[in-house]
Amino acid sequence: MTLASQTPKTRDMEYSVWFSEPLMFVGAAGLIAISPYLFARVIFQLMQSHFPTSVQLVVVSLLFVIVCVWGWLISGKRRLQLFTQTYKLGILWPLLFSAAMLLFALMPFAALSSILADLGYITFETSVPKGEFWRLQDLYLWHFFNSVPSLKITETLLWEEPFQYKDRLSGALLLAFKIIVIVPVIASFAAWWKESTDVSKRSSE
């Protein structure tokens, strides 16, 4: 059906679909990805400003539980089931849950690193001011992009590692970040790429 042959009602319905789907995705991105991260960040800022270290560690532990469950959900057969369901909503929807996990996971890892730095258990070059845990998110984000195979993102962008760690405990935290967060997220991105390619091939046949 050509545009000229469409009735005004039909055109209005198509325009509505064109605009509603992107808006729905943007709204879901805000709800699933950005809102949990901002909520966790505000909560920990309050904890760090007004509560003792023991309470901060309890809050961070709860955030780590959420991250581990999230990573479990986007791994193995569960990832396939999730992708199958969300792919029906649009090609980018399966990516949303993995990107949301990455964004959320930056918080507890940066928060724990900040707590340990404040206590003197770990050290960074450049030093991180006490209470400014959000600065350490760049360290973990840098390691994520540096782990993306073949693209050499950090090298291409001339993005140097934001902080140099000087102890084994920091290295252990980074290793945990790679195992708990980077591996399942990159694996889900790869699975999404394969699925989108397969769908394109099937639609062109």
C-alpha cells in the first residue's frame, strides 16, 4: 500500500506505531537501566555521609547480591529465554537488560573500593578523595571497554586507565568485576549480535 492510497486513519495509526515504539524503549531504558543505578547511588551517598562503615558494607553487600542475581539471569539458558521473550518487542530490547546490569554493577564495585580506600586497605594513584566513590566508576568502566575483544576501544580513544592500583586487593576486586559482570555482559552482547544476524538472514530469505 502506497502512502497516497492510505486513508488518513491508516497513516495516523502507522505514525503512532513509529513514534510509540521508540518512546516505549526510551521509557523502559529509564525504568530498567537508569532508575536502579540512580536509586542505588543516592542511597549509598546517604549511607556514606550519615552512617558508619559497618552499615555501608551491609548496603554494598545487598547491592552485590542484586548484581550476582542479575548476572545469573543473563547467563546460559536463562539468557536465551530472556532474549526470546524480549526480542519480540524490538531488536534492541535484549541489550537493555545487559546494559542495565553493567551500569548498576559499577555502583557496588566503586563503593566497596571507596570504603576500602578510606580504611587504608587499598591505594590508588591518583588518590581518591574520601567519600567520592563515584570517581572509581570510571576505573571499572575503563576495564569493561578494555575487555571488549578486537575493537581496542580504550586504545583507539586514547583513554588511559583513570586510576592505577597498587595492591592485590584492588586486583582481586577487578578480577571479580570481570568474572561477575564483564563476562556475562559481553557474552550477552555476542548472543544478541548472533540472534539479530540470524533474524536478518531469515527475513531476507
